Amino acid sequence: MERYYRLLRAAAALLEAAAETAIPICAKDISDDLMKEFAFLSGGRGKDKAWIITLPDNAGFNEVPAENVSKVLTYLTSVPSQHESDTKFILILDRRLDTWTSVKTTLQKIASFPGNLHLVMVLRPTGFFQRTFTDIGFRFSQEDFLLKLPVVMLSSVSDLLTYIDEQQLTPELGGTLEYCHSEWVIFRTAIESFALTVKEIAQMLQCFGTELAGETRNGLSLPHKITAVTKEGNLLLSSFEEPDSGECSQDQQQERPGDWETVNRLLGQLREMETAFDGFWEKHQLKMEQYLQLWKFEQSFQEVKNAIEFLMGQQAEVPDTGDSIPQVKQRLKDLDHFDGMAQDLIGKAQVVILHGHQLAANHHYALNLICQQCNELRHHSDLLSEEIKRKQLRLQKTLELHTRLQQAVQCCDEGAYLLANQQMDKCQSKEGAQKALQDIERFLENSSTYLNYDPQALHYDFESVLTPELKCQIQALQVKLENVRSMFGNRQSCFRKLLDKHVRPVQLVAPRPENPPRSKSPLFSPKHGESHVINELVETERVYVEELFTVLTGYRAEMDNPAMLILLPPVLRNRKDILFGNMPEIYDFHNKIFLHSLENCLGAPERVGCCFLDRREDFQMYEKYCQNKPRSESLWRQCSESSFFQECQRKLEHKLGLDSYLLKPVQRLTKYQLLLKELLKYSTSCDGVQELQEALVAMLDLLKSVNDSMHQISITGYDGDLSELGKVLMQGSFSVWTGHRKGPTKMKDLARFKPMQRHLFLYEKALVFCKKREEHRDGYDKTSSYSFKHFLKMNAVGITENVKGDHRKFEIWYSGREEVYVVQAQTVDLKMAWLNEIRKILFKQQELIKGTFKQFLCGFHSAAEAVLLSHC
């Protein structure tokens, strides 16, 4: 800060010195008049130290305007006035070769002399007549001139020398003072230019010190400018003849022109300012370098911190427990992946922290901030590493518990099969019973580790990872272990009695396994086809979730990446919700909910149907996605060849384009019903079959609803909100004949008319008639739209199921047959399906009317009773 103030003081001093050299008029402004040499300041001085201004004999003086003469005299008087106060001047008018008229004109022009005029000396004309005229004219005009100017008329140069020493006069006036007017003008112009440059530099330094942040570029060029100006001043100074101080008297020193002192003083101030600027700039440059170091450090810090926080959020979505071995293994695999990413980030964080320590060791001005950010980064790194390790330990312990439970259950199943597969007819003899008993004892010895599990010990050993689901599994295992132990105990007791008593063989009944034959245990009911379908369902679900995640991060998120904005077509700006629809909502549902529900079905296939039925409402989000699909495809066609999508595809290493992945949700919806049909083939006599059938119906209904809704969004020309008509129940194309009269429709009257092709939409509250139109777009597949024609309210519709002439036809009439429509379906089955739906709507309306009427009657009877009671 001290150097900063020192720089400002030096700049102010330099500006003050430059201001002292400033004069009202500059030499370059009147250079033309100066070069005419009708007046000059030779540097000579009178005996009373008055400066001498000479007006030499100049034939063109009378033609010079008085204003120009005044400017030149003002300039000449301002030059010595810069160095002295109360400056006096002597004017010498050399008019020896001129006339009295010229003398008089000259005296009149200098009457308004701008300085302190001490004396005017006139060398009068030397010609006889002009000299006589001058004497006479001056005598008569002397009083006028003396009132304005102190004028002395001189006859010759010798008279002039009586007033002024010859060393102060130029040779043409009989003196010895050397003077070159052209050189004087050049020097004055150079001095004034130098002073002006110094003033500009001083102003620039003041501005630089005051507005340091915005003038850094100027600061880089200032040293060069200062050096150039200093060089210019030195050259200008060397052009003056500097007298030897030892050979000059004090009077000569005082009589020396002040230009040398002016330039020397400005150079001194300039050197002092240069020294102050160098010291300040060195300090400022160091701070700017530290600014840059801090900016780079904070940028690296923010990048690593954001990456750690993002990874922290990702790992937070991975639960630290699981309900099955595949689920736990998958989560451990995910955590291993995150752990690898975390180690890379922690390494980057260590590099940033090391950089921060180096800055702190170099006494950076932002030491406290750097240390704080280093500690924050270290804290985030440790927190991420500890959280991942904690989850890994919990999942590994959970996996160990699941493995033990599975081994124990498998051991119980094997023991039950051993007992069930013993041939009891061969066990009736002593040898057979003894061999069977040995098999049992051998099995119990080999399986003692699992059969002797203590559920309480499992609770104690794995208390930290127990969930309600795991507790239920331990309780189920406890029941199963008790049953198997009891079965083995009974069989051993039976065989021992047989060996001890040696009685007649007793027909023993083979024990039934704990679970019925249709149990889902692979040992009791090895349904490999069913297991294969369930595994395919879960694995393809995982792939589907991963593909959605890839699309959302590799394409959708990149649309907000500043580095990719240059590649993003303008038509895509702020339109990612159109291109991707509600895919983020679909991904969250499958990743956080549905995938985990399916994974829980790996060990319990009977729960697959419930898994779909419990989430049937959530699947309605696909209807929104499919309704947006035409808009998404239209937007994709406009920019499918853009470099943005090509770059995203290259980074993801996808062989297929984005459009293929945008179809995945539609394809997945179709895949569900196929897998459910396949699963039903292997589950005809198992638990959960009814739920599977209901789930299949629900998915087929969803597909139909999605298909109908996609057709509905293509309806154009309807003046109103279609959603007010209720849900779309059916839609399809028909041939339609119309009639508008009461009474039964006569087919012979309708047959002569060509049928209209209409696309019908059956809503809960109305039947909408549209005309289907096909549109072709630049080589792409044709798209359909439906032009609205009219609609019939369902509360005024009636139907006639059969029309003579064709079993595919039925009749729809409106408002008591004021309007009649004969509708022909493509097949009889399609006709019956439509009639069934229409009948359901009409039946619901009828029930609603009955209910309303009953309420009315009840209200009427209550009112009547109240009236009667009031009369009683």
C-alpha cells in the first residue's frame, strides 16, 4: 500500500511540474507566424534584467493582422514568464530601412502589449526624408505614444549600445549574441511536445493507480512509454549547450535561458516517478500472479469438489442392504465401481491439496482461504471413502448372512429329499435299516454346521445389518430347521426300534417334505423354464435401466454442458423435454422401485404378478411418453445429422443413434406382456397364477390405452377439451352410412349411397367421428391425423345390434332416431367388441339414472312424511 501511495505522489508531482511548463499558446499553433520572424526572443536582457524582444526590419510586417501579432507577442512574453515572476520586457523596433508610416503602424499594433513593457526603443529610418518625417511625426504624436508606450527614438546602433550591452544584442544590432530563429522555433516545439507527453504519462499513472483493476493492460505498456519519453528528454537536454559552472559567474547563470532548467526538472520528476512505478509494479505483478494462482487453484478445487459431491450422491442411491444374494452382489459391484472412481478423485484431491500447500508455503496473500479449502476437500474425500467402505462392509456382512441362510435352507431341502427317497421296503430288514440309519447319521454329521444353526446367534452376529425382511427369513429358517430335525429324529427312532426288537418288518410311511410339491424350491419343483424367464425378466430390466441412464447422462445432460453448446443446433435449445419426454421420470421409477421389486422375485416367482399389479398406476407414465413421441420424432428428424449427436454417440461408443434408444421405453412396454405370457406357460399349477393372469391383462390394457391415446392426440379440428369426454375406450376405422329421419332405417335407401370412411373414437361420454388423413414427410414413413367431423353424446345414443345384409354391420341412432348411422366393422369379432363396450357405457348410465331416481324418491317421501307429521 505504501508503494501505491508513493506512485500516486510521484505522478502528482510530475503532473504539477508539467503544469508549470504549460503556456496559453503553443508554438505549433502559431508556427507559421513564428517562422515569418517579424518578432523574436533572442535571450538577451537589458541592464535592469528586462527581456529583449526584437522586431527586426520586415517588409511584410504591415500585412500581418494585428491579432496574429498579438498572439506572437503573447507567446514570446509567456516563455520567460514561466521561470520568473514580475518579468519586464524591452522592445527593439528596427525600422532603419522603413518609413515613418511603418513606424507609426508598428507602434499602434504593439500598443496593447500583453506583458510588462519597460521600454520601447525605435531605430528610426536612416533616409534623409524619412528621418525628417519621423522626427516631425514623432514630435507631434509623442504625447499620444508616451501615454501608452515608453518610446525612445534612436538614430543609430551606437545609441542602442548606450542602453544595452553588446553581449545581449544580436549581430544585426551591433551585438555579439548568437541567435538562430529557426532553431529556436524547433527547440520550443520539441520542449512543449516533451512537456505535453510528460503530462499525459502523469495523467495515465494517476488513472492507473486509481483504477488498477481495469488498467492492467496499460500498466504493461507504461514502462516502455516512460523509457521513450526519458530518452526524448535526454536528447533534448543534450541539444542545449550547458555552460561550465566553474567558468560562469552567478549573473551569467541567472541570465541563462530557462529551457534547460525546465527540461532538466521534468526529467528529474520523470526519473523519480519511474522509480516509484517500478517498485509499485513489481509488487502489483506479484499480486496479479498470486491472483492467477488462486483462480487456478479454486477452479481445480471446485471441479474436484463437484465431482466428489456428484459421486457422493450416486453412491447414496445404493442401499447398504439387500433382500437376496443377486441383489447384494449387484450392489457390491456398483460400490466397487464407485470405489474405483472415488480413488481417482481422491488422488486428484491430493494433487489440489498439495498445490494449496505450496501456495501457502510461498506466503500467498489468501493463505486462510486456501487452507480452509484444502481442509474442506480433505474432509469431503475422507467422507466419501468412509461412506463407501461402510456400505461395502455392511453389504459383505449381509451377503454372508444370505449365504448362510441359503446354505441352511439347501441343507434342509437335501435332508428332506434324503428321507423322502429312502426305499422303505428295503429298510424292513436289519441290514437295510442299519444302512439307512448310517446314511442318516452320515448326512447329519456332514451337515451339522447348518442344521445346528442357532437363530439367536444369527441375530446377535448380524444385528447391525438385520432388516425386517431378513428377520422374517431367519424366523422361517428356524421353523424349517425344527421341522427337519424332528423328521430326522423320528426316522432315527424308528430305525433304532427296528434294529433293537428284531420284530416283523413294519411298513413305514415316507415322510412328506415340509413344503408341498408345488413349492418354488428348486429341489422340490425344478422348473428350469420358469427360472429362466424370471432371470431374463430381471437381467433385461437391469440392461433397460442402464440404457436409460446412459441416454440421460450421455445426451440429455450434455445439452446443458457449456462445452457442448457450440455444437448444439439452435432448434434444440431449451427443448430437451420435447426430445426426451418424461424419460427421467421413467428412469427413476425403474431404477429406484421396479427393478428392486423384480430382484426380490428371484427367489419367489409367485410374487411376479403382484409386482406388476402393485405398480400398475405407475406404468401410466408410459402413456405420457408415447403421446410425446411424435413431437420427439419430428424434432429428431430436424437435427439427426448434427455434430452434437455424433459427438455424444462417439463418447458413449454407441453403435446405434439416439433415435434407437428413444424407442426403448415403447419396446420395453411390449416386452413385459411377452415375458408374462411366457411365464404363464410354466406356472399353470403354481401359486400366484391368478396374479400373473391379472398382470398380463393389466399390461395388455395399458398397451391398448397407450395405443388409443396416441391416436387421440392426432385429432385435429375439435373445438374443446377432449379430456372432458372421459377416457378413450376404443378406436378404429369403419365404413359409415348416415340417415336423418325418424322410423326404421331402410337399407335399400342407404345402399345407393357410397359409404364414408370414418375413424371412430369411443369415449366414456361421447362417440367421436373423424376422417383419417395420411401425410408423407420427406421420404419418412407416413403419419396419420384425424379431422374431427362430429360427435354423439352417449346419454342420447341407442344401438341396434343387427342390420340385414351383413353380419358386420350395426346401427347407432341418436336422439330418438333423428340421426341414424349404420356402421360396418372389418370383422364380426370387432363389431361384438364395440357393441360390448357401448352396452357397458349405456348400462352404467342406466344404473346412474336409477340411483339418482331412488335418491329423489327417498327425498320426496321424507318431505311428504314431514308434511303429514306437521299436519298431525
